[in-house]
Amino acid sequence: MRRVQSESLRWLVDAAHRAGVLRVVVNGSFVTDVFEPNDVDCVLLIGTGFPHDRAAEAELLAGLPFLEVSLVNQADFDLLVERVFATDRHSVAKGMVEVLL
């Protein structure tokens, strides 16, 4: 499962780069030491001029299995990263990973 999720994440990063996404943050059980993660939660920050490549945008919107992708503006990105992704359902701090494009 992790291998398939990793392949989907590689696809996502490539499409995000082509589309002109500014930042990608990954969360969910994928970024833990869980042997069989359930999913990969991703938030992608878009800015002015997005998309640079409409085909890449369409790929992102169509998605792939095991990826939960949100294309958002700065305010929503900040909310997701600083509040939603930053803690678990019990409000305990947790980690996340930013993928450099």
C-alpha cells in the first residue's frame, strides 16, 4: 500500500509543479510510521496565475486513489496547515511534511 501511495504522491508532485502550485503539504497516516497507511492528505497552495498548465490542473482535479487533494488559496492553506493538519482529533500536536517543488 505505501508503495502505491508513494507512486501517487510522485505523480501529484509532478502535476503540481507543472500546474504552478506554490506549496505542497502532506499529512495523514502516510507521514507516520504506520506500516499500512490509510491515506495521504495533501493541501496544495495555489496563487495568482494558477494554473500554468491546464492539463496538469485537470490531472490534479481528477486525482488518484489514496490521495485526498485540496487546491486552496493562502487563507485556506494557512487554516489547514496551522490548525487541521497540526493536530489530531484529540488536539494533540502531530507532524506533517512539506514537499519542495
